[in-house]
Amino acid sequence: MKLKFTNICLIILLVPIVNGITRKELVDYAVRQYNRVTQTVKTGVQYPSIGNPWSAQWEVTPPVDNQWTAGFYPGILWHLYNYTKDDHWKQLATKATDAMYNDQYNTWQHDIGFMIMCSYGNAYEFTKNPDYPKIIVNAANHLAKRFNPKIGCTRSWDSGHDGQFLVIVDNVMNLELLFEGWKHSGNETLYDMAVSHINVTLKEHLRSDYSHYHVVSFNESNGRVIRKFTAMGYADWSCWSQGQAWLVAGLTIAYRYTKADYILKAAQGVSNYFIDHLADDGIAHWDFSVPHDPQHRYIPRDTAAASIAANGLIELYSYTKNEKYLNAFNKIMNSLNTSKYKADGNRDYKIPALLVNGSTDAHLHDSALIFGDYYYVKAFRYVL
């Protein structure tokens, strides 16, 4: 028997952060920076992805065809509209979202959840346009085509090796699309697929200490595990901080829809691990397991992992009232809102972004990442 889902309003009163910086000041900063973005990209055609702090131009992608980050830009625009109620942002957000219409038919990209929920999901939340749930449901049905009942998961990357079925831990975030598809359509198969994927993730990706394996390769024919490894972290045995952040947010979202105690326990476990392994200022190193020794004199931070986790932690606090999660949220946001990590914090930086020092792996770090900006802007709603 499934619990009836109801929309959840998180009413959390927080003191102003960073020595009195208010939500208005944070929003003003985002408006200022993203006014610059809209002057350097063609909204609806170009979608910011990665930014070099010393460049005035973002690397951009088109809105469709395997561009996993495309939804974050319209998502930022929708949040700016929500905060300001300025139709200028609504028009830009609508334009950026409408151009992603064909993404609802995508069956070759597991990140359709990011793409659709950050664009159309936010669009529906802030406008209640009755056309948007139809797109969300259609996209969920297309994501469902990547589900393998023998594995119990949706496929992540398509493998070039015959018989391998790859599942990455990040994929827990895409399950929100299946849950929303169920909510809007009543199709319980979508709900069951999402829960099944969570159950396999808890069994195969999580270690006993609630760290994770980034990638699990399954035998497509019989569902058995072939191997567990990393594609983004320091080593197969290490804990990639961004992957852990996806778990913090993704498992908390799963609890929002299921209200299952075992999922809440797992969300708390991965969150405790994340918090307990943070640097002193609350901003994670790119991998929690990189040795702090003379061979690793510089270990990049990851502001994207920080902003992703912040959203998960504050929602988790709303369910548990555990002050550890509230305190961690405040500590992370305090640090993100300093010149060390803000894109306007260094006079030599030119990128029209919100955060720098984002990382994806050992090779791409100290960058502006559009999804880091997205989760940072989203977190403003929890600030007075």
C-alpha cells in the first residue's frame, strides 16, 4: 500500500546568514550576475554549462540531445522569477524551457530527470500551467524505458561492453521524475520503478559506513554484480564528494515521496558521512578520500557538492528536526557566501556566475558549474 503523496511546504525559519546577509541580498547578487549571463548567451539556444573564472564566456550546450546540464539554466531563471516576481525572468525562463520540449521523448539519456524537473518541474511549481504535468508524465514514461526488471534499476550510461548494465550513484536524483510522473498520472509502475532503483542503490552502492561506490556494473542477463568502481572519484575504494552529495539530496527526495523509514535512515546515514568528512569551513574536497600528504599538496574543493548537499540537508532537517543538519546547512551557506567561493570575490574573475571552485573530477576543478549555481540559488528559499 502506497502512502498518498501530498505537496510538502518546508517552513523553516533561519537566522540571516553571513553576518546579516539576507535572502534579498543573495537574490540581488544572483540577479546581477545572471543579467550578465543573459547578455552573453542566446537564451533558448545556448545553455551555460562550465565556466572558466578568468573568461567572460560560459561554455554552452544546445537544449536537447544528451545535454544533461541543459535544465539547470532555465531552473535558475525560474527561481529568480519566483524570488522577484519580475516578468522579465518569467519570459526568459519560459523561452529556455520551451526550447527543451523535445527532451521529453529522450530515451537515450538517464539524466532526463535533471533536464525535465529543473526546467518543466520548476515551471509547473511556479506557474501551475496545466500543460506542464503532461510533459513531465511523458518524460517519466520515456525514462521508464531504461528500466531493467532483472537489475531493478534504470540504466545510466550505455555500455560499450556487451552484457554490462551500468548504474551510477548520481542516478538517484533522476528518480524524482518517476515519482512526479506517478503523482501526476497515478501510474504506480513509475513509483515502483523508482523505489526498486532506490532499494538496489542501498544494497549495492552503499558501503557499511554509508560512503558509496560510484559505479556498479551488472550482468544485464542475470542481474549479478560484475564489479564496482569509480569514473569520477580518486579511486575505486574512495568516496567522491559530489556523488555523496547526490545521495544526500536524492535519498531525501525519495523519502519525501515514500515516507519509508528505511529510506530516511539511509538518507541520514549518507548525510552524516558527508558532514563528518567536510573540511573545516564546510566545503568538501572533491573526493573525501584523497590523502592529505606531500604528494597531494593541492586538493580542490567542490562548491557544487556543497550546494547540492545543502538542499538535501535542509530538507532532511525538516523531517528529522536534527540540529546537525540545520547547522551543516548554515555552515555550508556561510562559506559559499564568502569571497573565497563567490564568482565576484576575486577582481580578476570575469565569469558571470555565482560560484567558482566547482569540481567534477581530478581533471576539471576550480570552475563555475551551472548545476552548482542552480542548487545554490534553490537554497535561497531557506534563508530569511
